[in-house]
Amino acid sequence: MLMHGLLLDGAARHPDRDCFHWVDRNRGLTYGEAAELIGDFAGLLHELGVRHGDRVTIFAHNGLDYLLAMFGAWQIGAIAALVNVKFADELDYYFQDHTPTVVIYTHDMGEKVMAAAANTPGIRALVCMDGPQQGAASLPDMLAAKFKAPGVASDEDAIAHLAYTSGTTGKPKGAGLRHEPTVRATRVIAERLRITGNDISFGPTALSSSYQLVGNLLPQLSKGAAINIMGRWTAETGFAALKARGATMLIANPTVLTDYLDQSRASGERVNSLRMGLSGGGPVPPTLKAAWAEELSLPLVESYGQSELGGFVALGYPSLAESDPISRRIGPALPDKDVRILSPEGTEVPVGTVGEIALTGGFMAGYWGKPEKTAEVLRNGFLLTGDIGTMAADGAITILGRRSELLRIGKQSWYPRDIEEALCTIATIRDAALVGVLGENGLRPVAAVTLSGTGALDAAACKTHLLNTTNYDIDRLEIVVVEEMPMTPTGKIAKAELTHRLGGGTKAQN
């Protein structure tokens, strides 16, 4: 099965069922309408010279044309390369990394696109979604021409999607996701989440993230469900849109899921149609899962994946009876993956022992144009995730943190998640992030926190709480209040940027 095949099959089986809805513009498409339009996009791209294996860059805000361009590229065997608009200043890097044939972009990014394209040989055409621009074709005009699409691509092993990593530990890398392993993984996700054709999924995070692909798009298409996207989420507008659309699933990151909880608290209302939330993009504090269970009577399902997968490593279940809201256990591995915990020497460790999480059973073909980086993570048939964690006897996975984020303080290894989640149980703290900052006496652990607005921070009380709930030398820890955390486009705290800021003289609160 191919990615676009899920939509085409849906159109053949239930053409009049709702497929995509763009919340910001209140525009929707049925499965039949969406299938016809992706054929138009496929014809347009073929007319512009795009062929099998060529890269089509999509650089735009969330919208229907974004989705249709992506599926149109897949239909002719091209590769959709998605770049988040927040990376406009780094567009040169992305273009030169995957060397696109065609770039489809939104009008407000025209100046950045033109500048980057001038430095990238091989681009045949620039296409503006919003009409003609100097040096670019008009997407509406080209679609109106109804160029004939070639035959539908059928190579299941071909790379279809370049999913860029978040760049938290270096330059983003384009993970090449192939059709068949990704479709297989997302069908398994649909089964775990018990998605049906009656579901109405709502995903307000960036379409450029692979989390949208495997959380809010392909699993739902495999079951004929309806899919909502939103480009400009706020707690107030998002809550209202969830109610108006009758959403049954909220597919988001911890920040958005916290927004929903806070808005429900402030308004005293709930979205009665909602049956679950799904979190991805970063670890979920147990306090958030517990609040969803206790206050909203809803399961908050935690997923664990990464751009290199085209799926999830592990996933919880969408029912309160099967959830574990007070622990850090995510859930068992999915059936399409064989997950192991490995020692530094590459041997499997006993149940409950800490090690690196590795897996077989379907993952990227490799990082685009980066064989050396690919070789670092694909070894002996395994994908080495770079995450440190444990597996319980029942198969449930618990993540302790990224290997690259572990701090060696004196003779002790610090797992940032231990400190971060303990701090987030304090009522005055909204978010926390532990990083290591180099000083005159070596590496010092610094915990940056944002406040919830319920009062001032008592740093001494925080340290006492940490002494009682963790096993670290808390006397070494500094606690710093920041107005907001630097974030990656996928909703993770950008710890490299945070470390840089804290190393620039930010004062701790004592």
C-alpha cells in the first residue's frame, strides 16, 4: 500500500464522506473531492517537470493546498519535502540539502523563497499558492488548467516523504520515509487508537512535522475518518473550533493539550464529543495526564516516536481503564516494531535495566544525502533511537531522556526528565527544562522554569521538594525563572537555545 492509496481507496468506498477540513477558512473536502484535486496537483507537478524521485518542497502555513500538494507529489512518485515556515531564515540550508525540482510556497514567504532559490541550481519552478508573484507561477491558475496526471505511482519501497528532525542536537536531517513501512505503521496506530469512520480528528500542530503525518493523517485515512487541520491555534479559538467541529480526537503536543485543559478550567466547559487526546513531540508530564483523567474524565494517550520512524515506537490505549496517568510509562511497543533495550556494547539488557532504546520492523531508508549520519543510527538491522529508557515485563516503555541530554555532574549522571517532572508537580510551575551550563568550575545543572501564574516561585521550597522526590545532589542545582521557553516547531523545548541563553548571564532566583 502507498500513502496516497489510503485516500484514493477512501474515495472509492465512500466518496461523499468528509475528508479534510481547514478550520481557519472553514473549507472542507469530501473524500471524492480530495481525490480529484490531488489528481489535479499531480498533473500540475508533472507539467512542471517533476518525475519519480524528484523532491517537491512545500513551504507554507497549514491549509488544504498544503495537504493536496503533498498527496499529489506522492501520486506521481515524487518526494514531498516539508519545511516549517519558522525556519525561513535557514531556507538556504534546506534547499541545498534536498535540492528540490519545484517549490510550492505561501505568498508571505516569497522574498525568502526567491533568495534561497537563487542559490539552489536545479529548481525548475516556483509556485505561489495565493496567485502570481514575480518569478513564480500561480497555483490557482495552474490548477484551473487541469493538466492530465500520469499513471499512479506504485513503488511501495520508494521514499515518499522527507521528515526533517527537530534539530535539537545539530542541523536538521531529512529522514527518508518509504511508503509501505509508513502505511503499515499507521494502520497499526489506527488499531491501537481504535479509530473508526465515525471519528473526527483535530490536529492544530504544523503539517511539516512527521507527527501530523502519523498522528492526524494516515491512521485516520486508513479508517475513512474526518480530519481537521488548523494553522493559528490559541486556547480560546482552538477550544471553540473543537466544539464546532464535534471533534472526537485532539492530536497535539503537550503545550496545546495544556491549553485545552486550562481553557476548560477557565470556562467551566468541555468538548463533549471528545473521547481522547493524543500527545506527541515531547514527553508528557504525568501531572498533565493525571489532570486530563481526573478533571476531564478523558484519557491522554502518550505516543513515543521520532522523525526517523514514520510511526511510533510505543503508544498507550485510548481508555481510562487501560491508562496509567500517574506514571511515566508510555505503553507497550506497537506490533509492527520489535523493540529492544541495548547496552553501550549493543547487547540486550535484562527487563527493567536502563539502556538505549532500539528497534527493527520499519523505519527510514536513511538521512537524505548523509550516509555517515545514517550509519551512526542504523546498525545491524536496528534503528538506534538515541533515547535512554527501560522496558517492563509487560512490554511497557519508559523514557528517561535523550542520551545526548544526560548530564554528568561530579560522579553522578543526571536524567533531566527526573528533575523536570518533579518540578512540574509544583503548583506555581508550568514548564521546566534541565540543561548543563559550562562555568568556571565545570558543568553546572540549571533548571529553567516558567510560572503558571498562581504565585511567585519559592526556590528553597522547590529544592526541598526535589530532595524528597529525586536522588540527585540538589545543592548543585540552580533554578531560573524564564518568561517563556524557546521552542522547536514541533513543540519541544529547544534545549540548545536555552543553554545558550542561560550561559549568557541569566540570574537564578534564590
